[in-house]
Amino acid sequence: MARSAMIRARTEPGLKTEVERIFHKLGLSCSEAINLFFAQVTLKKGIPFDVLLPGRTTLKAMKEVEERKSVKAKDLNDLFNKLGI
């Protein structure tokens, strides 16, 4: 099948550079990766990964990271206890 349909999209230059670096390590070009994504969309009849809004716990953790809050613990069990896990 001839591949002649053209797709044009805009993205941030830094994001593009990082993605291209990852694709290169995987042995893929951007075009091949997009075709792979499109094939998966066709097979799954939708986006081939979960697209979700973050929950309350995730939002809290993201805010803490942004505020650079940290938890100090003496070992893994102590950390889990302090995190309520």
C-alpha cells in the first residue's frame, strides 16, 4: 500500500527532539511511529492507552512535588508508614 497521505502537526521543539531520540533508540522514524500509533488506534477502535484525569491522590502528590515537599524516612517500611501505604 502506497504511503502518500500527508499529516502536518505542530509540537514543542524540545518535545520533538526528545521523542525523535527515543524513536531512534527503538529503530523507528517519526513516520513509522505515527503509522504504528494509527494501526493501534484502528485495532483498538480508540486511543491505545488510557487517557484519564488525575485523581485526588495523584493531584495531591503532583502538588507536593511542585512545592518540593519531601518525606524523610529511616527505611522503606518507615516511608510506607509515613505515606499511608
